[in-house]
Amino acid sequence: HVIPSAQDAKDWFFVDVKIDQEEKLLYLVGQAYTLVEDAATGKELAKISNSWGNGMALVPEVGRGFISTGQWGLIVFDLKTHVELGRVSVDRSGLGRMIYDSASQRLLVMKAGGDVLVPLAPDMDVKTGHPGKEIQFQGLLRDMVSDGQGMVYVTVARSDNADEHVAVLDTRAMKIVATWPLPAGVGNASGISMDPLRSRLFIACNGRLLIMSATDGHGI
């Protein structure tokens, strides 16, 4: 991706990228705004203002997109027009990463720099909607990935109560069902992705890539 102009350079620090495969659109979440582009040509189609964007989720089933921010709460926008529909206040300290879990049909949003995950209904009323019951973890949350079948895997930093680990969340019950410690000598886990066909997790750890079974947490 090429930044449109030098004037925009100061605003760009990409924190999340999403692709709408059906509409062939690319969403780039930056510090000051989210850019919407034609995925084939790179042509800019829209620009959505946000303040300290940290994550994004697209939910075509309800025709909405969501941007988690450090200052403006959760921004809700229309996927067709890219017009902001409203903002939902979740936590005053700001929001971090987020995903949409299709099994539970819930957005899952991290509180920025916190140990709590917040579920929200994607079709909520933006004026009167409220978050669901918070889910508490044993350390600061870094990143997460969903298998689309009801399990979400969350990288959790070391704390006074637990070593660095991957927490497994059953999203149908909204309950942590397993915790898998990282191997000795491996730490500072940040990003996590998944190969659902082979049931493998890929975790970025201090310049190394850890491959872990999504079935029982053993190293591969």
C-alpha cells in the first residue's frame, strides 16, 4: 500500500487490515481514520474518521462494520455507504483489538491494556445498546483468533497470578475452558492466527513463530 500523500503520512500507523471478499474492498485502520479502498485497483473509496483506531470487524449479516478506538469507544458504520451510524461507549480507558465470532454471533472487544473481554451484539441499537457480561482473564490481553466453530484463542501476558499463556474461550458459554502455558524460553506473545483445517495456531513470540495445536495446546 502507498500512502496517498506526504500530508497523510503523519496519520498512518496501521493496526488492523480487513478484506471484504464479497464486495472486494480493503479496510486499513490507521490512527486518525480508516481508509476504504478497491482491493483490485487501490482506489480510495471512503475515509472513516476515528481516534486511535485499534481494531475492526465486518459483519455483512447485519450490514455493519465496527472500529474499536482508544478515545471514541466503538464506532459503528454502514457497510454500503461507509457512513457512521453512531458510537457505543464501552469503557472510558479505551478499546483494543476486536473480532467477530460467527458461532456466538457476538463482537468480542478487548479493553485497551486490560484483562477483560467484552461481548456485544452486532445488531444492537447504537443509542441504547449495552455490552454483555465482561469476561475476566488472568493477565493482559494481547490478541485473539476465532475458529468460527465456537472457540476463541487469546494470547495472555504474564501476571502475578499466571505465566504467559493461551486462553481458550468457549463463546457459546462465554467461559474459559482451557489455559495452555507457552513453552519455556518462549515469551512476549503478541499476534495470533490460525489454520482451522489443520487445527493449528501460529503465535508471534519475540521474533520467533510458535506453532501450537488448537486441540490440546501442544507444540508442533
